[in-house]
Amino acid sequence: MRLRSTLTTLALVGGALVAPGFGVLTTATDAFAVTKISHSTATSMFSSVGITWSSSGGCSDRYNSTCTSFEQLNLASAQGAQTLKRASGCALNITGGTETGHASGTYSHWNGYKLDFGMNTCVTSYIKNSFTYIGLRGDGAPQYKAASGNIYANEGNHWDVTFYSCGC
């Protein structure tokens, strides 16, 4: 019985060491299990704070690159967009979500970590004045990092945002 108690304690302590926000693996680059949401849940969240979305194809099919889909978006990404809207007070229009056609990788659009926002003066000023410039991405896009760890890359005609957390 004592061995079982010891093992249970070790399992709980071990779990705490890797739990988000508690243990040693708490940086923006550590991958954690994330909560995925549906397209309809995301659109409801965005509508509730006045975020709009559009697609060149006028559709939301995840498997069509001309659509803008939020299917399998991370909850933290949707919450991060809401936080950006509230903090900046800017008009936000999402032009890219989880649909196919974006670059691959762990922290990708497809995996629910990224959203593209249409470029406008308000959001550009907010990002440049509120976040830290961290240099150029491999493709030459200027990048800014929020205190939350989220990364904003200026891709010329839109902001490509990687949400590691729900803060902006």
C-alpha cells in the first residue's frame, strides 16, 4: 500500500512539472495539448467582439485554400484574437485560418496556432508600438513579439500571427 501511495505522489508531482503554467516546460515553444474548436464556435467568438472574416473564395471549407476556415482552431488562438481586438480597439478582419495552403509546421495555420489579419493603419500602429521588434523571419517578414510570447509577422498585405497563448 505504501508503494502505491509513493507512486501516486510521484505521478502527481511529475504531472505538475510538465503542466502548462506550473512546471519547467512553460515557454512559448513547448508543445502542450490544446483545446480545438469548431468553425461555428470560432465565428461566434469573433462576432461577439466585432471581429470580421473574409475569404477570396467566399467559403469556409478547411480543404479549400481559397476559403477561410476556423475548423480545428486552437481555443487560445481564438481568445488571442479577441484579446487583440479588445486591447487595440482596431477593426480586425481575419483573412486566413486553418485552411490548407499555408506553410506547414508544428505552429502552423493547419494546426490551429495561426491567423492572418488584414492590414490596416490602426492594427499596424498598435503592433509596432506595443510589441518588441525581434528581427526578420527567414522569408524577410519583420516580426514583433508580445509579452505573451505571441509573434506578429508583417507579410506585406496582412499580419500573420502565431498564438502561443490567449494574450495578445
